[in-house]
Amino acid sequence: MTSFREGEAALLKGDAALAERKVLEAYELDPEPVDYRAVLGWIRAQGTPVDGLAPIIGLMTDLLVEHPDHPRVLLYRARLLRRQGRVREAIADYETHLKFSPKSKEALAELKALKG
């Protein structure tokens, strides 16, 4: 199992410290993969107060400039925008995410909750 996959597994188990360590290890070996950068930003966003999310949203936006159809990045940015109360922008990202991942149960549920 690669460091990145180990980091994803740790994130799913709620171990943010181990997840960050493993994903950072993968990123340091190869900083190019979008997933590495996105997941690292997402992990760091978990402990960040709402008023500190702008740089992480900026990171996700930069990644989307490079890869506008990347589902993971769209989902993460939608969630971060939602946390900031930027509902219209979050809805747009959820809808774009669903164009590329139409069966994403998480995105469907989160979008439904936003729309009421």
C-alpha cells in the first residue's frame, strides 16, 4: 500500500495526524499528483476555523484551474464553501462534481441538504 493510500485509509478512520503524515510523505516524493495536493489541503482544512479557510479554498481553486473536471477537488471545495456560508458557489461545485460523478451519494445528499 502506498503512503497516499495509507493516508486516505487513516483519514477514513478519523486519524487526521496519521493521514496528514502519510499524504505528506507521498507528496514529498512526488508533488505533482492533484490528489496528493487536494487531500493534503482537505486534511489541513479539518482543523481550520471558518475564517481561515480562504487559503485552502484558494488551493482548491488553483487545482481546478489546472484540472477543471477533477471530482475530488470539486467536492472538497464545495464543502469548504458551504462551511463559509457561500451556498450558491457550493451548489455550483456540487452540481459540477455530479456531472463527473453522478452516483456520488455524499454529494447528492449534501446538495439536497443545501437546497432544502
